[in-house]
Amino acid sequence: MKNVSFFKGLSESDVFKIFSKGMSVRVSKDEVLFYKNTVGNQMYVVLTGKLGVFNGDTCIATLGAGDMCGEMALVSHAPRSATVKALEDSLLFVLSETTLERLLTKRVAVQLLLNIISTLSQRLRDTNARITM
């Protein structure tokens, strides 16, 4: 878990507490995790397996162990910007808005939000680099 950017800056005991308050879910190959334009209040961290991020029929990103998805809907309350489905059998950690707001300490919640912002910033930098090529 130390290599997962979502948990950066957290102690082992913090990560254990997060796992004890969240849940994990298994998704089978070709199973849709969520659809574009739906409202969601959960985000997912890929523990094992691989997910595809789709805009229509086009796979725009592939996510593997340590990557996260759904965080934009969690923090912005906006509809999901893409469809995500399993490219292979996968195990995901699920964190809901309720868990983030009510059950975690403020210090841990702030660190998790900073980690989400860092991930989103990197994705924006990567997209900007692709656009300017």
C-alpha cells in the first residue's frame, strides 16, 4: 500500500483504519463499475487487476494496481465524466463520501484529499502535454 499514491503521507495505522472503514469489491472482466453521466459518491482504488476508462467505445485510459477512479465525482458532486469497466477480474477498495466525511479524522481526510488533488493535477498535466504535441 505504500506505493499507492492515494495513501501517500499516511502511517500504516492510518491505512489500516481506512481499510477497516471502507470495503472491497470484486469486479469481473467486462463488468461496468459505473457509467458516464451517472451521479456517484464513491471512489475506487485498484488493488489488483485492470480497469478501462471509456468515452463511448474508446478506451481513453487504463488503470492498474494503485490507480484510482471515481474521485472527481466524490469531491465535485458532478456526474461521472467517463464509463469505467473491468478489463480483467479486479479487486477494488471502495471509499464513500460518508466514510471520508464522518468516519476519518480530519488530518487523514485532508491528506487523502491532497493526494486526490495531486493525482488530478498530474492527469491534467499529462492531458495538456498530449494536446500540445
